[in-house]
Amino acid sequence: MANRPTRSVLYIPGSKERALEKATGLICDAIIFDLEDAVAMDEKVNARGLLAETLKTADYGNRMRIVRINGLDTEWGADDCKTFAAAIADGAKVDAILIPKVSKAADLDAVAALVPDVPLWAMMETALGMLNAHEIAQHPRLEGMVMGTNDLAKEMQTRFRADRLGLQTGLGLCLLAAKACSKIIVDGVYNAFKDDEGLKVECEQGRDMGFDGKTLIHPAQLEITNAAFAPSEAEIDLAKRQIAAFEEAEKNGLGVAVVDGRIVENLHIVTARQTLAKAEAIAALNG
């Protein structure tokens, strides 16, 4: 799973049959099938059944299939868990269960007990969750973390800024926790789905910070996001040249090489190999 691409993680309402069908042909790395925010209260029971049956038969190819359940503090959460535990045992293809508003590791324990043997993902969208990010990231069943920036901004009462200044502490704490524990972490959504330039800027910011990808609310955002979180041709070329130069230096008994006027050490080669592995994983997914 370490190299599995998660550049673009698209939310799809679990209640919309047409959207579930359309998603089989979208060029995203992962899909969050949402039973929580995207589903009205009077549709939640029907959505649960529709999604469980859909994931038994629909072909989503190599895309990661993540089901976001309702919280266990709601009337639907426990039944969501029980339904999907049974559906998975009956052949439904689910790669992970996403738990909303995770504030402490015990929130994961409760779901883990109801849905055995399936990786868990955590929505990181509360102030307490930011403070407990490392404890959450250490959970043995946790595979990924998703920033819920809208809910976090609401709780923190931040003003909207293009640089997301008010969210930087929370984003950083979760990134550090995820990287320290070798967990996937994806950035929050960009709400203005018709603003391509704004999306591009926020994707670049997220990539520069170290996020593995970004959650999306509309298929129109896929192309920009996939490009932003994939190694560029220039990065791939540089990685290859760094590896070649370093291997040549080692043959000559040297511990460093020079590429484009910059020192290349072993730590740069680790990054270079990661870049090539990511590019190969993306190519395999697209293929």
C-alpha cells in the first residue's frame, strides 16, 4: 500500500445511483463513498443499502474504495458498521472505512470492534483531533488520515484566507503525525469547484507541505489535482540523473555526487527512488 497513489480522492454521495455509476469511469485514484455529510437524514438508511449492494457488483477498477460512515454518536453509525461488515463478508469490495470527526484513538477502537479486518481511515476535523493526531496515527488499524478543513475552520472560527493561515497549525500537526507513523494523509477539499486557478494554488501548497493527495467535491477538479500530486517530467528526469550519478560516485569510492551544481547524498537518493516508485505506481494505476 505504501506506493498506492492517492493523488485525487473524490467524494461521491452514497445515495445517488447515477453518481455511483458515473464514478466507475472517472480518473481518480480513490473514491470516498459518503454516507455522512452528502446524504440527507431521511435518505441515510436507503443510501446504506444501495451502497452496500453497489460495492458488491460495480467495477471501480484499481481505484481505492473508501466508505465514510456516520459517526457512532448518531443513530445511523452502528448500523452502517454492521451493514458493511456483513457486505464485505458477502463480497463487497471495500478498501477502508472512513470515520468522521475522530478526536482520539478510542474513536477508532469502537469502529474496529464492529468492522473487523478492514483498514480504517480517520477524518481529522476537530480541534481535539489536531491535539491528539499522533495518538490517532499510531492506531494499528489506521491506514490513512483525511483533513476535514471545512469542519475544522468552523470549529476554530477562522477567516477564509487563500494561504489557509488559520489552519496551518492543524495541518502541520496531522502531517507530522502521519509521516512519523507512515500513514497516508490527504488534504481537505477546495470548495470553489469552478475556480481552477485557486484549486491549482491550493494543490501546490498541499503538495509542497507533504500531503499525498487532496479530497475533491467535483469531477472537474480531477485533472488539476492529479497533475499537481504526480511527479513532473522534470522531477522524474532529475531523480534518474541523481541515482545514476550517485551510483557512479559509489563505484569510484565516493560518498557524494554532484548533479546540476548541487551535492547529492544518500538521503537524496532515497527521495529520488520514492519519486520513481510513485511515478511507476501512477502509470500502473492508469494502465
